[in-house]
Amino acid sequence: MKIRGLVAVTALALSLLSAPASEARNQPADIFSSKSISQITITISDKSAGKIARAPKESVPARFAISNESGSLKYNNLPVDFHLKGTSTLRQNPSLVSSRPSLRVKFRQDGAIKLPFLGSMRSLTLNAMTQDQSKIHEYTAYKLYNAMGVPAPRVGYAKVTVVIGGRSYDKGLFAIIEPYDDAFLERRFQSRTQHLYEPCGHWTDVTRPGTSKGTDNCDNAVFEVKEGWKKVPNKLDLRALSSIQKLSDNAEWWTAMDRYTDRDEFIRMWAVENFISAWDSYSGAIINNYYLRSDSMGVFTMMPTGADETFAYNFKMDATSIGYPLIYDNFQIQTKGRGIMFTRCLNYKPCRNQYLDTLKTVKEKAASIKLKDSVDKISAVLNGEPTWAQLAVKNWIDMKSKDVDALLLKYGR
């Protein structure tokens, strides 16, 4: 073994040995607990901080510590690599000192030594929630997605401190988001994953899959391949999904969708997007914040991301749609066009009826899992009494449930 690798493994082993014996029983759910807030400290050098300022999306080495309030979770001095996340924050001020960017942390784990609190995961996303005043949009949204059988991340919370050259900076509350990676895919799917795709920007739809070969990143592509490129270095599965969107006959399209997608799961995702007002989504106004995962047979599942901008009141309702918020007042976005698969669904009665029926199921599921009660519980953990923004989430659930009832009555469902 190389000396560098030996040092890293030795450091990791010492951090495990210094932890309490109870940690061996820790499961990943500990960091996604809704009952407590973890404490995370990330330590880097001045040199690494300078590199981040110049190239915020390039990884730098760091030391990572995490603990929880009960004392059952405590790790120190873990070797990691991390980089900054986000678009608007990084464009304006890519600094760990004067801004609060989101972070992606990748743990350096040797094959013989595992971190029990991570389980099979090798990385975590720390979301600064700068666009979510309630701090509970992702927690609440992903809870509903998962309850509806749409694969979505688990969410926890942590107060984050960044130490740069010995100087500490309190960054405040972050959401711990389970990343879409090979560990997530292995946990959530029984079948082998062929590819995991992420669109490279707003208004990116399957009608533009990119070349069948070429690169796996966003430099020269429309969709980035997040997983599977090394084993299958092409996008033939995505191009097949794209090709069926050209079918002019809706009945043929509907049948083809059953061959190339988990059709019911796609509709469940769109229905949840509607219920939580996910305007920045595939079925929303900007065709954004979704992943596409294909199995070995080329059958796709759709998964949500970017759920911080949900449960919003500042929308007008597009009268030409099936009760879906479209126009964002501040941005003055007119009908730019939603995802083609969702649009075709609304224009084909069998699909539209299934979508409407699924909206009813979403409303009923929100009630059966006591989604409003979960808002109260997580609010109590985060800040004691619910804030106005957290109460607004509860009000939205009530209002949207009534909207769904009215919509179903209108269309005779």
C-alpha cells in the first residue's frame, strides 16, 4: 500500500477507535433523524480556501467532524474532499467566509474500514437553504414523494461551522440531503442501473438528449451522466426515450411510454410536483430539477431534486392547464413550455385521467401520513415554535387539498 493511502487509512481508523462503542450500531438514518440537529465542523487550510475562491466547484481536502445532541454520534478528524454547490450563490460570491454556499462532501473510505453513520453512502450534500425561508420545504416535499413511491432523498439537519486556518465561521443551519449516487441507487432499486442522467440547465428536455457518444459531463452535452458512464459510455437509452416523443399518434406514444418508462411513477412524480407547487420542476415552468434513471432494459424512472422552492403562494394559475401554477409573478414568465411528456399526458385523456386520479391519491396520502403534523414536529426541533413560513406550508397543504377536490369535480373524477 502507498504511504499516502496508509496515512489516510490510519487516520480514519484512529477516528473510529476514538468513537464510543455505541457508534458501531449507528445506521445512516441517524443523520437523517427528524428528532435532532447534528453539529458539523469542516476544517480547511488557507491555501484550500484560496483555491475555492478561484475555482469553487473543484474539490479541496478537508477534515470533517460530526456529532449529535444525544452523544450517540461522534466522529472527529475524518478525511474528506469537498466543493461548493449552487449557481446563483457561486456566481455572486464564491466565498466560505462571507457567503453561505451549499456544500458537497465526499468521504475517503478504505474498502476495509466503513463509517457506520454513512452506511453505504460515500458523500453528503449540505444545502444552505438560502431560497427557503421555512427551512422545511425539502424535508416536507421529499417525505411526500417517498410516501407516493417516488424515489427521493432522505433529509436531516446540521449546524455547520467552517474552520479556515484556525479561524472559525458559524455558517448556521443546513439541510443534510442524501445524494443521488450509486449507494442511493443500490438501496432504492432492485434492478441494475444503466445510467443516471441530470439535465445541464433550465428547459432541458428529453427532446434534446445530446449525442449518443461524446462526453459524460455538461461541457459538451445536454444531459450529464452521473452514474454508469464507465460501464456503458453512450446515451442510446436516452435517445430511445427521446425518439418516442416524435410519435404523432397519442395512443402510440402512450403505449411506447409504457415500454420505455415506469409510466405510473412518472405520473406520481408530476402529481406530487403539482400538489407542492414545484414550479422549478419537469412539469413546472422551467423544465428543471429532475433526474432520469434507466435500468438495464432501458426503462426510465424520474426522480426529483431542488425541492427547496416549493409550497409557494406567489403564483397565478394558468387557466389552460390542469390546475397547475405556471406564471411566476416576479419573473414574468409566460408560457415557455413544460416538459413534453407532461404536456402530452394532459392532452391525452387516458393519461390525463390517471394524472387527475393520482392527484387525489396524493391529497389522501398527505392526510394519511399526517404531513401537517410532521411540519409541526420538525418546526419544534428547528426553532421551537413554527415560523410564519412554516405555518404557510401547513396552510398550503390545506389550500391545495381543496383545489384538488375542485379540480376533480370539474373533470368529473
